[in-house]
Amino acid sequence: MAKKKASVNTDICVACGVCRLQCPREAISIYRGCYANVNEELCVGCGLCQKACPAEAIDLIERN
């Protein structure tokens, strides 16, 4: 299993969907048009979503 995972700061996410389009594992969805939501089981921590996010609302964090 990956050591890191994507984490979305929902306070600054603008729900633009750019991260969803960049995710190779389809681990990101937009929750009710409000913010991005990461499926932790699918996320491999590659960081493509983080790099693509125009709002800088995604961080890679260590898994528990």
C-alpha cells in the first residue's frame, strides 16, 4: 500500500474538478458540487492531483 494519500482542504477547495481529471486511479470525486473527495482505498499518493490543483487545496499526507 502507498505510504501517502491525498488530503483535500475543503475550506479552500473550489470544486473545479481538475484534480479528478488528473487522477489515474479515479480516486477523486466532487461531493455535491462543493469540494473534492478522495477515496483513500483507491488513492496511491502519486501527487498528480496536488500538482494540478489551482487552489492549492490538496496535500499529500502520511497514511496512518
